[in-house]
Amino acid sequence: MTVLPRWQKSSYSEGGDGNTCVEIADLHTRIAIRDSKAPYRGTLTIPVGSFDALVQSLKRATV
């Protein structure tokens, strides 16, 4: 049986003009990332550690 990922929309996707919608799904060892406006166009998956490093880097860039 195939288990579908549980997608979560970014909390930053609600504001502005609505053109910055990102969703992520935890696949246990990897994180899947997709555009919520076009979810069937493709998905990027990266290791959990790399995703954590990306998020920390983005947080530092916005300070």
C-alpha cells in the first residue's frame, strides 16, 4: 500500500499577492518541496539535514 505524503503550506504563503506558495512534506529521511499553485509539475526532495541547513540559512538572511 502506498502512503501519500502529508503536504503543509508555508506560513509565509498567506500574505502578499499569493504568488509565493510553497508546500513541504516530511518523507522521514527526506523533505519534499513543491509549488502549491502547480503541485503536479514536479517535486524537489532533499535530505532532512540539508533542509534544516537551508531553513537556518534563510532565517539568518532575513535578520
